[in-house]
Amino acid sequence: MQDGDELCGRIVDHIAQTFVGDPALLEKLLAGALAQGHVLFEDNPGLGKTLLVKTFAASIGCASKRVQFTPDLLPADVIGTQVWDAKTGGFKLLKGPVFTNVLLADEINRSPPKTQAALLEAMEERQVTIEGQAMRLEKPFFVLATQNPIEQEGTYPLPEAQLDRFLLRLSMGYPRSLEAESEILRRRIAWQTNDPTRTVEPVVTAQEFAALQDRVERDVFIHEDLLRYIGKVVRGLREHPKVHVGPSPRGALALLRASRALAYLRGRDFVTPDDIKAFFVEALAHRTILDMGHAIEGLKPEQVVLEVAADVPVPTRFRPGDKVGEPEPQLVEAVPVAMPQVVAEPASARVSAQERWRKLLRSERE
């Protein structure tokens, strides 16, 4: 675990030498990649989304390709197609940019749904089918996509089915201080170029990074109480009165995968509640659809996610060896018990009994 912790720390520090931003954001991006998930960056233009993605791909030693999504982009431009070769007199496969380790889908919401859907098979199954021929993608493979939420003209919002394929949706926001704003300018002067990612050296190789992904799956423990904790939050969102459609089980799996990866890069072999809390918004908000009335009033899914999470008790047992908490009492439907019926004695019966009693007394006197 210490070797993995050290490597992850070096990757984050290396990215921070180029990208000026919140270290927590870099940790979450790295956690999403270690969890073998895809990440969607949604934020205003000019905040360095593309710079961060390209720097990250270079730092982990992975081959990367960039696709600028436009309204006239076709599915074949992403996954590839068969083309006629005049020299051989037959068709040959021309692979698209999806055949890489890290695919940067820049401004993904500018292409029509048909082109966006071309990524679905690659994102979920790590394979591409061209002319009936299925081809596996190299490992590691993940999609880092960007989109601009404030500009809607000429865009095609991602459908819920494709949003659900992204493990996390991250937002970096504007620089938090004057010093950070100034540091961006200082680095631009030092680079003497608009694209410094060409000189970024890798910290690990693609094979080493794939080994880190395998360690997350194999070596990180999560307590049964934390599994219930995740389930309660996800179910609470589905049952919330202001939510039209809540997260599916894939949302719970996203919390599980991301929290285990975060625990690993922080040097632990077990998950804590804080690891899960770190991803409530990033893993669940884009999977939550509010009722139309509340959405029009300005309510955000992020607010509902935090409200539901705040109402769920946080487990105190999460280390390996800790006992599992007491199971919640199950509500048992009350079974009606048959009560003995009291039947009133008829008047005729009472009279006959009295007569028998009188006869018995007379016989004794005689």
C-alpha cells in the first residue's frame, strides 16, 4: 500500500506543477481513473479543463487522443470504419481515435446523439464493434469528456443513459484566490507556449498504472456497515418527494468504486466514511432528476443529495475486524389473534338450571 500511496502522491504533485487548482480535484480525478471509470468535466469555458485532462494523460504514461466534437462529427470518425484499399483490392480497417488509453472528448455535447452513442459500447464494455467485428480496447481505457453548461445554442445535451456511464462529474470552478490567479499568469510566461503538455514527462508507465487499478480492486476492504450506508443514501434519493428519477444501482457502485480508489491513493487498505462522503455530489448528482416544478424553482440536484446524505447516520465501525452493526429491526405485519368469543347464555338455559338446583335441594331435605 505504501508504494501505491507514494506513486499516487507523485502523480498528483506532478500534475500540480502544470495545472493550478484544488488538490482535492486532482485526487478525485485520479481516484476516478484508478476505479476504471470515466469522468465528465462540466464547467464554464476557459478554466483549464482540456489542460488538466492532457496533463493527466501524459503524467500516467498513457497514450491519449483528442476528439473535438462538432455537429457534423460522425460515429465512424470516433470508432473507425472499413475503407477500400485499391492496392489490395479489398477493405481494410481504419481505426478511430477511440483506440487509445485516454480519450479526450472535448465539448462532447456539441455532437448529435448518434455520435455520442457511438461511445456507449466503448465506455461500458471496453470494446468496439465495426461492421460486425468486435475488438477489445487496450487497458487502461477511460474517457475524459468536457462540456460547457452555460451555452445551449447548437448543443445536444447528453441523454441520461450516457450521463450514467460517467463514474463522476467534476467541476473545478474559478481560481479561489488572487495568488492562484497570479500563478496561472506566471506559469504561462515561463512556458512560452499555449500548450505545455507536450513537455510533460510521465511518472509511471501505462502498465504500472494498470497494476495500480488492479490493486484497488484486490486490496481495499470496505466494511459491511459502509455498504449499508451507501445503500441508505441511494435509496433515500430515490424515495425523496422532490426527486422524479433517482440513482440506479450503478450510482451505488460508483460510490463504492470511487471511495475504494480514494482510500488507496491516501495510503489505506480500508474505506472510511469520509472517503464515501467525498463523492456524494460527484457520483450521484448527475444521476438525479428532480420533479419539473422544483427544477423550475431553481432547486439543484446537488442540494437534494447533500440533504439526503445529512439525514443518514454515519457508521462508526469501518475497520477490518470491526463487528457488523446490529441489523435494523424489520417491521412485521401484525397478525390478528383469534379471541375467544363470549356467548351470552340464553334465558331458557338459565331457568332450567335453576329448576334443577331447586329439585336437588328438595331431594336432600326429604
